[in-house]
Amino acid sequence: LLALIDASAIHIHGALLAERLPDQDDEPFLEVAIAGEADALVTGNVRHFPARLAQGMRSVRPAAFVASRRG
């Protein structure tokens, strides 16, 4: 499964954030979401991505993301 994902993936290199997040282990996810111009960062830890630090990237919970994609 991982080989299939890797073969069809778009590889993105994120840039360092201007400010640190509360949980610094989460920074690579936001960096890549911003660099890849994602519609949203889907996470169960939205509180780890405060809007004031997210540089315009919205964070949504998985259920909200799925619900927004349903017609």
C-alpha cells in the first residue's frame, strides 16, 4: 500500500514556518499543507494549529472534511 501511495504521490517540500506551533512535532504537516496549497489540513488535533499561526491554512476535523465533500 505504501509503495502505491508513493508511486502516485505528489512530493512537496515545505518551508519553515515563521512562528512555532504549540506542538512542534506537527509543524511539518502545516508546512507541507501550505507549500502544496492544500484546501485544508485535515487533523484530529485542530487545537494544535491555531488560526493565528496557520498562515491562512484552515484546519478541519476528518468528519467535517468528509461531510464537506458529500454532495
